[in-house]
Amino acid sequence: MESLTYIKNIKSTPKKLRMIRDLIVEMKPQNALDYLMYATSKSSNIYYKAIKSAIANATQALKVDADVLKFKLLTIEKGRTLKRHHAGSKGMAKPILKNFAHIKIILESEAKPALVKGTEAVKKTVEKKIDQKVDKKTENQKIKKESPKKEKKVTKAEIIPLSTNK
């Protein structure tokens, strides 16, 4: 079971975000949050928000605790580039490229999903309905077995000869 979180158009370059990516991927997501909370860089603040969102998505979708999650994939992709110009000498324009990034996080659970309080009652009712359907099928099969098919008696008049020799 896995959960995908995709954060788009982050106002930071992919190169700056990739600097601390290798440290984070080796940790569990919960430990990565603890590490990122005390890091001072701008990219660590971005990662903190992204991983916190990914954990929240995974716990809701997979119905597991945050301690059971681990990183399956964490990639930084290049986003759009805003092109601006700055006045240069001799009437020239100097280009300014403002790069954006996308973060893709896939978390997977190490254990089976835990049962939510309401699901136990639903599970019991589903089992009852399945049992009722099985009982109806077995009753129908018994009725079919008990009622023998009536054989049709064939008389000589109804028999048609296949070939006639003249």
C-alpha cells in the first residue's frame, strides 16, 4: 500500500532542494520531520511542509500510523522557469532565470492497515450478507436436485425415419 503526494511550483531551484535530499531519504518520514524542524535552510522548511503533508495523506488514505511509513520515492523535478531581464551596460539586457521545482513523495506502509472503529461493524454486516447469499444458493441447489426432470415419452408416430429407400 502506498500514497502519492505531489507538490508543484515551489519557489526554489531544484539544485538547492537536492542538497539535503540524500539525508532525508535514508530516514523514516517521522524522523525526517524531527531533523528538518531544527534545520535552518529555506529548503529544509519546504521539505518539512511537504513531508508533513505526505504523512497526513498517507495516514488518511492507508489508515495506518505515521510510525509505520517509509519513503519509497522522493524526487525533485524541474518546474517552469520565469524569464526576466536586468539592465546591463551599453544598453544590453542581462537574463534572470527564476526556476521552480516540483516534489514527488511516495510513502509506503511496512505493516497491514489498522482497523478503524467503525469498520468492525461494517465488516460483520458484510459477512452476514455473504452468508445469506451462500445459504440461498445452497437452498436453490437442493431444490433443483430434489425435483427430478420429467421424462417425455416418445411414441412410434412421433419418430420420423431418417432415410427412406424406394
